[in-house]
Amino acid sequence: MDEFLTIAQASQLIADKKLSPVELTQACLDRVKQQDDVLHAFILPTQERAMSDARAAEARVMAGLSRGKLDGVPIGHKDIYNTAGIRTTGHSKLLEDNVPERDGTVVRKWAEAGTVMMGKLSTHEFAMGGPSFDLPWPPARNPWNPEHFTAGSSSGTGAAVAAGLVLGGTGSDTGGSIRGPAALCGIAGIKPTYGLVSRTGVLPLSFSMDHAGPMAWTVEDCALLLQAMAGHDPSDPASVDRPVADFTVDIGKSVKGLRIGVVRHFFETDNPVSPATLLGINHAMDVFEHLGADVRDVTLSPMADYHACGSIILTSEAYAVHEPWLKTRFNDYGELFRDRLALGGFIRATDYVQALRRRRMLCEELKAAMAGFDILVSASQAAEAPLIAEVPKWSTMETPSLTMPFNLTGYPAMSVCTGFGAGGLPVSMQLIAKPFAEATLFQAGHAYEVAVGTRKRRPSMVLAEAA
């Protein structure tokens, strides 16, 4: 099977008994074998588990016992998600031999939905440092050009989805780690509302800013994946106890009358984006206006305020998680992670407390600004993917992050591909909704994807040997 399928397409074909989950899984395994020596999207492929899952899914479907739209769909898990009996490393020497006894909550829920687990996907070390070349496994590379960066830290998931090695996968997002790789790899990825998806069994980085979410080729596929992820989990103290919405309910509906606010100063002044990125966003706004949406500009505090506040909180909390190992096994970390995180040891308690106070003010600002809008729009990444060998150690500090504001505030935010720029590399936009209004993001994102047809173009997969 040479055809690339979305989850929605594969699900329908499987339900109609026109596609075997075993056939689909074998096709994905073949692509892994052909491409992953260059892409390094996987830390650990699990071929036997994948075929076992696929055969079980096929048996259920043939017996009329399908578990739903994800039954028989090949997926991968970012290697910070605990998988029972299967190594979970955080892409770090410190956990090189770590084999969890239990699945994380999301891993369990996706298994119960019938997904086919293809393996564990590359990340940046403990979902922060990267791209690193001094770890037990190499960093993932961008399928559109393997000499270029994927962004991080859900790097393997971004690469694997874009290359068709899996149809979807898990990511985590503390400062942009779902939306960044989604943007540079040209796929869709959503950071849900804080507390919507359990983080139990996911290696922590920053307790008050960590989010778990899905990545896939299309907005609709992300909705299908999130449906099987979301829900209250008493074992996660941040988990919100509320009914899970139907995230696909508005997909296909008109966006006429949708109120869209463009945070233009974020990507034109605070962190000016590349010409292709700006062109993609402006064209997207023209598309939304043509579809009947009401598009207007909106102003927030400078993005540097959000970035400084979020960076202090993230670094402080991450240092608190890793301090015992930093004191006893400092040199077992990769250089990028340990140097970036060691800064947390120098942040004063007063700085952290003031950042928490400022965070509350920025949350209130965003809430007030969104009162007259259904969604906001910004950029996901400032430019096309840079060369992987030229990413600076302190890249996360050189300019304010376009994604950090929505980790800080906990609002749902999604990256959607808007086209291609220099070197044929993807560019994207970021859509943001009010808390627990993910269905509105999916409605808008899907309408845009259908209108412009960007999902028809895949990486050529003519992969030269990466440098």
C-alpha cells in the first residue's frame, strides 16, 4: 500500500472492511524500515507489538466488535510516555534502561481505543534540551529535508507523522513542544486546555505548564485522537473534572460569523516572522474572510512579557524536578539540557513568585481580550526549519517564543500548516481558543485546510544521506 492515508480515511476504510489493519500496519512498518535510518524518528520500534495489535484489531472489526474510529490505526508515543514493559527513556542516558511497570493514562486509553502501537518516538532530552548529538540516540530529522530541524521537543512524532511512518502520535507541550514540531514538519498539532488531558505516566518538566496532546496530518485527525485522550483522571492533580465534549461536532460546519482576532504585533513586531510565514498567515485571514468570518486585529502585552514570565516558571519548576540528578549525575545529561536547566539553580524565590503574580495578570488580560472573539491567530514558529547543525544552544532565549503565551495561560492552541516557504519547507499559523473550546479550533482549522488544500502535499521522501 503506497497511498498515504489520514486517520479519518483509514478509519472509514477499515470500518467498511476495505482496508485491513494488518495491511495498514505493515505498510507503516515498511516505511519505518525504509526511512528511519535517516529520519531517526523512532528510539524503539515495536514491530511485534504492532503486528499483534493489528491482528487483534482486524479480528474485532471482522467480528463486528470495533472499538471505534481509532481501532486498527497505527500510532507512536513520544518517549516520555510510560509504556508497560517497554523502555521509556526520555531520550536520556539517565533512563537508558528504564522499563515502566504501568502504562501512562493516555497510553492506556489509546490502547483501549484499539490503536496499533508502532513504538517509542524520539524527543529532546526530558522534553527540553535539543537538538543534541551527545545522547545515546541521534535527534530526529525533518522529512522535508533531513539536514533541517524538526523543532522540539515532540520531534520524533512530528517527523514520523509527516513521513507517514505513523498516522498520529502523542506529544507534550510545556513551551511549544507540540506546536513547534507540527509547524516545522508541516502537520497539525494541538496543545489542549490545561487539565483536559491527564499527564499521569508522562515524565514531568514543569508541573504548572506541562500539557499532553495529539499530533497528526490533519486537524480532523487531531480531533479524533484528542477524543480518546481527554477526560478526568484523579491521579493527575491538575486534571479537570468535567464532561468530555464532542470535539468533532463542529467539523464541516461553516465558519460564517466566527470572530477572529489577529495578534499581529506578536509576529510582525515582537518576533518578526519570515516572509513566507507572514504571507501564509495573511492569506489564511483572507480565506477566513472569504468564508464569512469577521477578522480583526487585537493587541496584548508585548510577547516578551509572556515569554519572560513563562521562562522563569518553566526553568524553576524543571530545575526542581531534576535537581537531585543534576547534583549527582550532571555529566550524564546532554550538554544542551544540563546547561539550559542549570540556570534554574540561580533563579531566586522572589523571581518565581513575581512571575506567578504576573502570570495571573496576563491570564486576566487574555481572558478580557478574548471576550469579543472566538479564536485568536498568531504564528507557530518564526520561520522555516533551520539547518539542524546550526541551531544555537541558547536559541530558546534569543527571541520571545510565539507559543509560550498559551502555555503560561493554559489556553488551547493549535498549529496548522499554511503552505511552504524557502527550500519547500513548511510554514504555519497558530489558532487559539477559549478554555475547553477545542471544538471551535477544530471547526476553524478544518475549514481552512479544506479551503486551501495544503494537506495534499507530502514530503517527497527522496532522502539524501543526512550530514
